[in-house]
Amino acid sequence: MNLIGVDDISKEDADEIFEIADDIKNGKTTASIKEGAVLAFLCAGVPTETKIALEVASSKLGGKCVNIDCSTCFQQNNTLHPSFENTIYMLNVYADFICTYLPSQDAVAKVAEISTVPVINIASELEAPLQALTDLYTMREAKKGLKGLQLAILGGESKGITNSLILLGAKLGVKIAIAIPEINKPSPIYFVKAREHGIVEEFNEPEDAVADADIIYALPPGAKDHIPDALAKYLLSNELLGKAQAGALVMQPLVSESGGSTPLEILESKKSLVWQQVKNKLAVAEALILFVSEKSL
């Protein structure tokens, strides 16, 4: 089984991954992959916490992670250089899994096309499956379920995260409201697919998006050090948080593309789920590897 994007994950698949993660966190599973199994991680620049989560996850499952820097293997159009295909053929012999963190979704698809071992896309410019699974698992844990949950997404600097969250969230019964500047809008195909499964509403004003939110997912609207005044309204602030319902909780990736912009007092408050997201990324990474391993037998 290959997992190229969240479109490859059904509601039943996500539920199974979450149940495996529950068992891992509660010490109720002894499941593992083949002893000494090799997870080859093809990465072109990756956040430290994601890299560590994958390395620790593979180690805990009885395998090992080999990091391969792909920063120089792309052509000008962001496609894999033809010579790099030989590396994939080699990994078919040396590795048991291939995880990718590549800028191009087409490159991920090419790796999966060539590979004879399971391929897991961690993130690309269009998708962030591990982050989306981790975030929805964290919401499920914090709010005791997902069906009917109201999720507001602000800023949208990382289209990959937004794309994956709206599609997988809709599949799992989450009602989604987004307030995102035009420049960061999710890819239209993800809107269309998400709305086939559930409710995804767009708002011009962040206040309207957060009004009924159970969870506010904060992404900056641009590079942290030079956000134009016109986009500043999409930043999560204490004032904006005050317009949400009293029980609303706050999430964001630990490291977004521009370093994050949520005030520290919010991230360190009882409303923040950020460190719970970090903790859960390890359990979800383990669960995802186990799930793909089992489906590939």
C-alpha cells in the first residue's frame, strides 16, 4: 500500500490508524515491523521534530531510519532528476519502506510509481498527511470525538496542511470554517473533494470563522517577519481568541514554514494543544507505519 495523500485514506482507515495510536500511547500493543526493517527517508529540508518523530518511531518498532538528502535531486520544474530514479531502484532492494518529504507532489507520485516497497508521503507542497492525521487525532483526543466538531483554520500559509486538513477532516465529520487570504487559498480540487464529504465554509473575516469554533488552527498568512498590514487580521491574537466560544482550543504546527506567529502567551496557556500535537506525532507516526506495513502484506 502507498499513501500519497489523504485521498488514499478512508474514514475507516483513519479510525484504524487512530485506534493503533491509542494502543501505542496506552501501552496496549506489542506490534512491530520486521526486525531491522529499513525506513528510507527521502527529504528535501524537513522540520526537526518531524525527522525525529520518524527516526524514533522506526526505532521503537524494531527498525531503523536512513535519511537521504534530496535537496539537489530536482530539476528546475521541481520534478525528480532522471538520474535519481536509480536511487529509488536501489532502495527497492535495500529498504522496506520509503517515506518522502519532497516539494513536489508529482515527484512523490513518481517515487511511488517506481517503488516496489510501500511509499508514505509525509509532506509535499500539496499535502501533509502525517500532520493532518496527528492534528485530527489530537482533536479527537481533546474533544472526545470528531463528528460535528467545529474547526476554524486561519492564515493558511501552508497550503499542504490546509489541503489535507479540510479533506481528511470533512471525511471524519468535522465541520470546517476557513478565513484565509486569497494568496493562501487551498487548491480548488481539495475544496471540491472535501465538500463531497462534509461542510467547508469560507469567511472573509476571521471573527466569523472562529465564532462557533471548538478548535482554532492558526497558520500565519505570510512570512513571519514581513506580514503585510492587509494580512495581519488573519493572525490569531488574544482579541480574536476572545471572539470564539469559551471552550475553544488552539492548535498550530510546532514549526510552520515561517516559524509560527501565535502569541507565546496563547501557546503556553491551557487553551493550547501544541505540545499535545508534538507528543501525538510520534504515536501517529508509529501507527501509520504499522498500518501501511499490515496493508502491504
